[in-house]
Amino acid sequence: MSPRIHSQAPVAVEQLVKVYKAVTAVDGITFALTPGAMTALLGGNGAGKTTTIASIMGLVMPTSGRVSVLGSDMTRHRYRVLHRMNFESPYVEMPMRLTVRQNLTVFGRLYGVDDLAERIAALAAELDLTDLLDRPAGKLSSGQKTRVSLAKSLLNRPEILLLDEPTASLDPDTADWVRGRLERYRDARGATVLLASHNMSEVERLCDRVIMMKQGRIVDDDTPARLLERYGRRTLEEVFLDVARGRAHLSEAAQ
Amino acid sequence: MSFSLRRVGAMVLRYWYLLRSSWARLLELIYWPAVQMVMWGFLQTYLVEHTSLVARAGATFIGAVMLWDILFRGQLGFSISFLEEMWSRNLANLMMSPLRPVEFIAALMIMSIVRLAIGMVPVSFMAIAFFGFNVWGLGLALAAFFANLMLTSWAVGILVSGLVLRNGLGAETFAWSIMFVLLPLSCVYYPVSVLPDWLQLVAWALPPTYVFEGMRALLISQVFRPDLMLQALALNALYFTAAAVAFLALLNSARRQGSLLQTGE
């Protein structure tokens, strides 16, 4: 992709390399996200997904290469755009002794959300949290915690939403419910979403595009339908296994 | 986006919510300063009755205890608020929010004063009731002592927070222990002249030494020494700036090492 296209993309990653001591976590990857699209970042454990997402947020400084979000270099100017993006992960918790309302109030103020009380009430209604607002976050089930974390990530109506396994450890019903809310948000806001997931049916349902990573490199990048066609598989899970186990046999038609 | 009081206020609110949620946390803020003050107060009462030197020294023991607690608990209040983010695994949420490091530090400084006030104000009234020692009677001198001690406690708190940020909770022990290095060196309970010559050089490099010397001059000779306070202020400005620079360097190092997402041990 040309540098010109990258500079206009909501998220542009160019020749990103991240080395931790002797371990190369990300090895020269380049991609740009399409505005309003939901893109999946797939790969096995240690493929470099989390480092990539952390670099996009500016939490990790690249060894070399460049990450820009909404036109700002995330190594040097991340504070110009952090209020326009947000992140959700079940692995990053919210203060457990604070109630859900207190947590959302604190983060709402950090993000400079206007009419915060109304926004919290609306999100609580949308995410079925109204009855939980005055309960300590630490006393919630994992499904409820995920919904609170999702509410936090949507508080500032982000243009860029980064999700790290948003439905991990949820029962199928709750996971399906969360996916529905994410779809609705993307459609209503026109947000650009990057989703790291191990759930292939989730990716097939939600994502317009799949970037597959292995050992810090991008090994494929296409729409779910095109990947299925090219690999001659019926599900993304089969494609994922082909890539993860190094038996990528593209179908003759696709070749 | 520049410095935002709104974001500082959000963080202060976060810690206030936390304090409010636990009576044990609130009680602990008063408990230790009260125990310290009562113990040293009675020891001083005993020594005054049996030693002419201590009788002349007046309330220096109890005054030293209270000023030491400002220094120690000021740093602890700063560091514990920071550690709360590590313990609750909330640091990544904050670091990817628009909260700037300088706003984070400002909120921690405010919380160290809030926590100190919750502990020390009741204890100061207990000192009046039990031993007739009125720390508020020191007037402007108390303000000078307080400002200098708080600046030192913040400088140490900022440095410790940077170390924990960079090295994870394995460095937590610094938060609890680092200030005790200053206890003998800054001459809390005895004059600097007691130290060997070479150690006096070290003592005079520490801002609290000037405060404790100033307190003794005030309580024993009834002389306020502004020269000592100004020297302490100059050293504090130097150490505070150095600590802030170190914090930013450690934060950048944490970003290079990827340790902001992994905030365990």
C-alpha cells in the first residue's frame, strides 16, 4: 500500500518492528485500516497481535517503523488523538472496589465526555447495566465485567476502537449479545474497529477483513470470503489451522 | 490537548471513591501516626522528668515525630495511590486514556495531601490533648516545614512510582522502605553535629535535614531560621526536577520494554 494511502487511513502501520531483548515480536509489518470497517487480527499465541495493538495505542514504542492514528504519530504525538480512540480487553481490569457508575464517571471525565450522567445512563440501558450501576465492579461476573469494560470503551464514542478478545471467557449467549452491540456501534458511528480474536465464527460474522499473523509477520490479508475461497476451506477456523500449522495449500482456482 | 484540571480532578475522584469505599483504609491513615505520636510523647514525658538536657529540649521529640510523619506518610500517600493502579491492574486503562503523566503526578500529589490530612489533623489534636504540644502554634514556620517536607516526599514518591512502572510490582518494596534511609541521615531526632564529619556532608545534601534543624532551633532557642528553609527549598527544587525527569525516562523505558501491559511482578 502506498504511503499516500497510509497517511489518509485512520490507522496506518508502516514497517513496524518490535524487538524485546532477543525476541522479535513484530517483524516489519505494514497495513492500513479502512475507515468504518471492522478488521480482525488473527494469529496464534505469540504471533504479535497484542504488541501490534499496544503499538497502535502508543503503549509500546516501536524498535523501528511508524504507527499513525488519525494522522498522528503514536510515538511522539499520541495525546493528540487518544481522546478519539478507546480499547477493550478482558485482561485489563477496572478498579474493583469502585462501583460501575464510579468507574464510568472517572473514565468519562478522563475522556472529557459531555453530559456524562446522561451518557452513562444511555450506555447502561444499551448494555443492560442499569441494575448493576451501583454495584462494585469486583463483585460482577465475567460476563458483566466484559459489558462494563465495553461501556468504558464506548463512553467517548471513539472513532477508533481496539478490541483484544472482547468475548473471551463469555458464554455463547452473552458473546453473541456483545457481538451484536459491537456491530450496532460500528454501523451507527461509522467507527473503525480492529479486533484481535481467537474466535473464528466471531471474525466471520463481524469482520470485513482478516489480517493473519504468524511469528511477528503478516502471512495473509484478505476478506473472510476470499480467504475461504483461496484456501478451499469451509470455515475460517480451518484456514487459521492451515496457516498456524504451515500447511497453507491455496486452492487451484485461487492460484 | 494541554494540561487539564478536569483529568486531574477525575483521578482525585477515583482515589476518593476508593478511600470512601473502605473504613479500614481510612482507619489505617490515623492508626500509625497516632501510635507513633503517643509512644514518643510518653517517652518524652518520662525523659523530661529525668534528664535536664531533654527538659531544655522541650517538645523536640514529639515535634520531630510529627514532622517525620509528614515526610514519611506524604511519600507513602503518593506511592500507595500509584500502587492502587498496579494492584487493580488498571494502569493500562489509564495509560491509553488522554491522562498525561504530569496530570497523573498532580493527582497523586493532591491525594498525598488528602491522605496526610485525614491522618495527621486528628493526631495533631491528640498531641494537644495528651501532651499539650500544639503543632499549629508553630504558625508560619509550620507552613515552611510542611512545604519542604511535602516537596521531598513527592520527589521520592515520583521516583519510586517510576521504578515500579518500569520494573513492575517487584519494585514495590521501595515504596515502603526507601524513606527509612532518610531517617538516620536527615537527623530527625538529633542534631547534625552528632554525625561524623563525612556523614554531615551527606546529611546537608538532604532537604529534610534543614527542616529538622530548623525545628530544633525554633523549639529550643525560639529562633525561626528562614535561611535553612530557603536552602531546603533550593535542594527540593533540584531533587523534584530530577525525579520528574527520571519518571519520564522510566515511563519511556517501560514503553520500550512493553511493561505497561504487564504490570505484575
